[in-house]
Amino acid sequence: MKALYITNTLTRQKELFKPVNPGHVGMYVCGPTVYGDAHLGHARPGVTYDVLQKLFRHLGYKVRYVRNITDVGHLEHDADEGEDKIAKKARLEQLEPMEVVQTYTLRYHEAMRMLNVAPPSIEPRASGHIVEQIEAVKKILEAGYAYESNGSIYFDVQKYNADHKYGILSGRSLDDTLEGTRALDGQDDKRAPYDFAVWKKAEPQHIMRWPSPWGEGFPGWHLECSVMGEKYLGHEFDIHGGGMDLMFPHHECEIAQNVATRGTQGVHYWVHNNMITINGQKMGKSLGNFITLPELFSGNHPKLEQAYSPMTIRFFILQAHYRGTLDFSNEALQAAEKGLRRVMQAAKDLYTLAGAKAPQLAYGEYSDSVAPDSCPATNADVKKIWEGVYDALCDDMNTPIALSHIFDAVRIINTAKEKKLTLSKGDWDTLVQLFNDIVFGVFGLKDEGSESGKAMKTIDGLMQMVLEERAAAKAAKDWATSDKIRDALKALGISVKDGKDGAEWTLD
RNA sequence: GGUGCUUUGGCCGAGAGGUUAGGCACAGGUCUGCAAAACCUGCUAGAGCGGUUCAAUUCCGCUAGGCACCUCCA
């Protein structure tokens, strides 16, 4: 099994990945709060951790991937009038909160499906784990790290900090935290500004509420991930992922809660993806500069010059390292679109030239192909590509470098197609394996142009007829007719390219 | 104000103390009835000022700009 190195935010260093249980990976990722459509920013962790779990599987691990749905909590203000984001939206639209949750959960699933982000092994909801969260609050109280105040329970950060250290993940001291804390209204219930709620009393107008030993209320913002992570992955598990913006306070609080409830930090590797920016600024709800995924897919947004397909978005994300920011622009997405098209065309040619079949995996299905320890090919260039791809992926999941090697493979395939290069059977097999396992497997790309289905088969048959007519015209040097056919097809969105062995066609 | 990150060629984006990132765009060429595609070649950058070093875009310091978190946020 190949060794994988991954950057652990806890140490800020690339560390050799060592699983808690040999051969198994437990992975928890913070999912969305379902009160609106997912935007481009949400696509990043979706794709990033999808690739990571697929990489783990390809390296031979069994993976349990937990990604939650936040459908409760998350106060809009850290204040007494604190109204659940979901509850607020529900009131505006005169809907049941769970109706909003259901709508946007389904829409989120659909967006992820289009991005070919596999469904997680378990997708727990905060609202389905109220009992467990109440138990966790009790444990924190018993441990002496929380206090009750006016029906709410707050985590006593100062007390915790005295026994353990608060701020180990974000690298800030309690003083730093205090320094930046602004005077917010309605913090009277708290002993200190940096204390955070683990259980919040529900005001009369608050819709989402559950009975508890401390009255009616709802769980605090950070509790669900601690509780559900432990429930499904155990006291200690391997990977916890999420956006960098969640590092503080969300993940910091999670660690504190974990220590308070189970006596251990619980997570071995904290992995954080960076943000997607627009004009150099973070794309986010509060800034109002976000573009939702349905808008991207349809092109229906003033900032968009055109629609971008889900795979273009996926490729765009893959072309940057997950820990760096990635700037949105029409130019960048158009570049990604063309780059992707080039890879997909080469893939098609590869399967034809190698006499192999493209992988046919249903959505959410995984290949059981495991990466061999050494390259099976003999051709020096192919070998270099193969090794480059795996070295890059095992070095903190460096997808841009891995992709650059894939482009080298594209060049080799194209050269071979022009019969300027001859490859051995073993070399072809290696390239096929690389595309199967990495391009389609780990990267999770798919060819959007070749939708199979009855209609497509009909079109294909039709096109063969049309192209035969055109070939006949060409043979008779009737350029007017052959060009007329090509122009007419172009107008319909079908490109015809004349090759050495006859014409090819593609849908634009 | 506190903490941390960042500044790369026309654009997006990597790695590495000395050796080609890659993609897109652009220019020239090959092929082709033409076109497209493909292939070849070119474009060789790293905010500014200092320092370390035989050698720095890569390490260190300062200056300037940008960003993120500190409040819900992927």
C-alpha cells in the first residue's frame, strides 16, 4: 500500500497518514446548512473530500465517510433573540421548517449528484440526534466544563483552558480570542464572551424546539458534529474535514467538547479546504456575492457569460490545490472547460486505440481497483507519468500536479493516434488503467458528451448516414455540398472533424 | 486591534535553493480541398528593498498591496 501524506491543520505540517484501525479510514466532513441552494463555495469541499475518499479507496482502504446535514441550530446572532436560520427562513416563506430542510436537502443532493460527488456512507442530521446531544450536554456539565444560565447551557472556556488548552487548532490563545471579541448584545447570560452555547433556551417564537432537562430549547451550534462523529466513527477517528472558515470557532469548539465528553480530542487529522473567491474576495452568503450551483449549470446569473457544466466545475476545482484559494472568473472556467474537453477527447481515443472499454460505474458506485505498488509499463514516458500522478496524489492530494501529468498522457495518446509513436500492449494497458483509476475513478470525472441512451443511439445512426453522404460528396470533390452539410450540422451544435480515418463528430 | 495566510508570465494555477510545471490565450509552422482537431516551436514570470549563499522566484528581515478568521459561513 502506498504511503499517503496529508497536511494536518493541528500541526500545520504534512504528516504520514496512519489509520486508527489498519486498512480502514473514518472520515467526517461538515456538510451544509440546508436553508438555501448550494453555491460554488459548497462545491469545493464536496469535490475535495469526494476525491480524498476515492483516493483512500483506491489505495486499498475501506472508508466510512460521514457528512452531516445541519438542519437545526446555527444561531444567526449570538444573542438572546437568536433565531434559528432555518426557522427564520421558514417563517418568511410560511413553511414548516422541515419543509425548508427537505427542499434544500434534496436540491443539495441533486447538485452533488451532478458534480458526481458520491453520497457519503452516512449522512446524519442534527435534528435526528437531539437525544444524543442532550446526553453530551449532560456529560459536559458533569465534567464541570459548562454552566447553566437562564435556561441555556454554556461551555466554560476559561475552566477548560486551565486544564487543557483551548485554541490548539486555530493557534490562538484565550487572550487573542478575548482581544477580538466584539461587544455583542444579549451576552449577559454568559460568564465570558468566548464561552459558547451547547444548549440554547428557545424563546417563545422559536419554532424548532425540543424538551430537555433545562427546559425547551435546541442544541448549540458546534455540538452536532462532536456527537455524530463519535456515534458513527468512534471515540477516535482519522480525518475530520471542512472549510477553513470552520476552523474557528466551530472545529475548535468541537475539540473542546470532545475532550469534555470523552476525554480525547477524537480526531487525528484535521483537514481544511480553502475558499473560492470572486474578485479576490471570499464567496459567501453574508457578502451576497455567491453564485449557486443551479445558476452555474444554467448560466442564469448576471456574472456568468455562459453556462458551465458540472464537470467543468469539478475540473476547475481539481486544477488548484485544495489548500489554496481559488478565484472564480469566466476566463478561468472557460479555460477549465477546454482543458477538460481535451482530456475527455483523449480518453475516448485511448479506449479506441487500446481496444479497451471505458469504465461503466453507476453514480455512487466504486471501482475495486487498487493502486499497484509499481508501474507496470515499460515506456519511460508512460512510467514517468504514472509515477508522477501517484507521487502527486500521495503528497497531500496534489491534484493540479497529478493533472499536469495526465496532460502529458494526453499528448502521448494524441501522438500515438497520429501514428508518430508506437506503444507496447503493456504501455496501453497502463494508460487505460490510469484513466480508469485516476481520471474517472479518483478524480471522478465523467464524459458529459457521450450520454448513452436510446436517443443517443438514434442520433449516432443518423450521423453515420449523414457523414456517409458527406464523404461521398468529398470523394467527388463536391466541396460546396460537403461544406454545406458541415455548416448545417455546426448550426445544430454538432462539430465535424475530418481525420485520417474518416470524419468524427461531437456535440458542442 | 488580535491571529494567520498570501503577492508568480495576458489569464488561471504548481513544485523545487541550481535542472520544462500544466492548462487557457496568443504568434509561427506541419498536416488538410478548406476548416477544425492534433502535433512541433516561440512567449521563460515570481510586488519593492535589503540580507544569507558559490547560487534565490524558492530561506530570513523590512516596506507596500491583497485575503481569511476573530459573528452564521464550505
